[in-house]
Amino acid sequence: MVDFALSDEQELLRDTARSMFTRECPPSLVRDACYDVTPDGPATARSFHATHLSEWSALGDGPLVDLALFLEESGVVLAPGPLWVTASWALPLLRAAGHPDADAVAEGTLSATVAVADAAGVWEPGDHDECWFVPHLDQVDRVVFLRSGPSVLVVDADGLDSAPIEALDRTRPLWRVRVPAGTAVPVESGAVRDALDRATVGLAAELVGVGRWLQESTLAYVAEREQFGKPVGSFQGLQWKLVDASLHQERAAAAVAYAAMCVDADDDDRSSAVHVAKAAAGGAARHWARTGLQAHGGIGYTWEHDLHLRLRRAYGGDHLLGDADWHRDQLAGLLLD
């Protein structure tokens, strides 16, 4: 029999992360860091990452299960900064390339992002002149360009020919970057695939956290909001929507946990598990975003309420690294091949 329960150390990691994010990352900080279009916005995000998150970058060298637990708590509060891309994607690529910056990234003294997608949003190494949808470019020290071969080119983030991309989720800024001249270091294709799997599952774990916030916030609201002298949560027409969204959330959390374990064990099921996890997490977060918006009524549409922050992350995160439909297509290809 396989025991899927968290170990004492993992429970401590989750509880520590939850306590830290609750204490240090209030909604006001998220708004200041990610919705301020002045230079102070990126500065606040970098400051929060350097003060509270950089020391956790070493999780990228350890089991993906541990990193996923931490990133789920990060997704609940929409913690600003590049932890996800630095720990789950950039660090494994730097290790694969034997780059000297890898140790500094793991120690938290450097942060990094990854540039790979073309203008069509294909997340595969290539020889295109520009990389699109590069996350957190204005908040990191290094950029890891993933080129054909596959190979890796690591450059300073400052001074690159880049431009921001107008995106729905302004809590995760995306950039277009022209690939600079330089000598790329060859890396094994298996290491590139492993890094992408870790990044995909890490992003899915964040989306599970987003869905959890939407679920808890919505259930609390419908228990308090009254209509016709009764809590709106007692109305059957709303209850079935809440139950349906909750089932999606539970399936997504289980799928992400399973995918993380498969990646750690290099199980034969890892490829399909990663696709299922990302599709399930993106679908559940979007489902709760729609349901939560409907259940909150007019207040859910206001700028002052925090629901729209999660709605933006739910839809933006679903499309990053392939949306739910794309991952289902990949899963069908694996099953029917």
C-alpha cells in the first residue's frame, strides 16, 4: 500500500509557508507590487522576493512535491515576485547547463527567468529572434534563453531589447525579448523536458492555491449574504454550482499532487500526469472564478474586491505553458499513440 499522506517535514513546510504568506503578504502589498504601473511596482515585487522568498529558491533543487506545497500557498495570496519561474524552471536549466550562477540562484542571491516561447506561444526550444511571454523580466537578475539543440544562453536581465506585453494578469508581468548574441551551452533534451515538467506542475500548484482562495472566499460570503431573509448559500440553484466547482477543485489538487510525485519518481506515467495536472488546475481555477463571480453578485465586479485579482491569475495562469485544451490534446496524443 502506498502512503500519500504528507510527512511531518512536509506538513511543517506547508504550515510555515501559510503562516509567512498570511503575515507578510496582505492584499494591499499585492496591489502595490503588481498593479502600480509606476517603477515602484516592480521594485516592491523585487523587494518582497528578496526579503521573504529568495531563501526558498533552494526548493527547486529538492523534491517537486515540496516545491508544489510551497507554491500552492504562494498562489493563495498571489505572492509577488519571480519565485515560481526561478525555482521550478530557471534553476533546473542552470543545473543542467552546469552554469556557475546555479548556486547563487539556489542560495537566493540571484533570481532568474526563462525565455523560450515564440510569438505563437509554442513553449519549445527554437531559433526565433524574439522570445515572447517571458515572466517577471523586470524583477530578475538573469534570463535563461532556451534555444534549439537544445541549448541554454544565460545573460544579464538589464539592458536587453525588450518590451512589456499587455496581459490580463498584471500580477505576473510578461515581456517580449529580443535574443542577444552569445554562445549557448548544449544541454540534454531530457533535462529540458524535466525542467519544463517541474515548471508546469509548479504553475499548476499555484493555480490550485488560486482556486482554494476563490472557494473559501465564496463559501464564506454565501454563508453571510442574505436574500429574502435567508443566506444565499441555502438556495439550491446556487448550491449545485458550488458543489460542482468544489469537485473540480478537489480533483485538481489530487492531480497536481500525483504529478509531482510522478516527476520525483521519474515514473512512466509522468508525462500524462503533468498534462492532467495542468489541465485540471487551470480548469478548476477558471471554474471557481466564474462561480465565485456569480455568487458574489455586484460586489464581485468591483475593483475594490480582491476576487478580480484571482480571476486574472486563473485565466492568465491557465494559458501560460499551454491552456487546458492544449494539455488535453497532448494527453490524447499520448494515449492514442
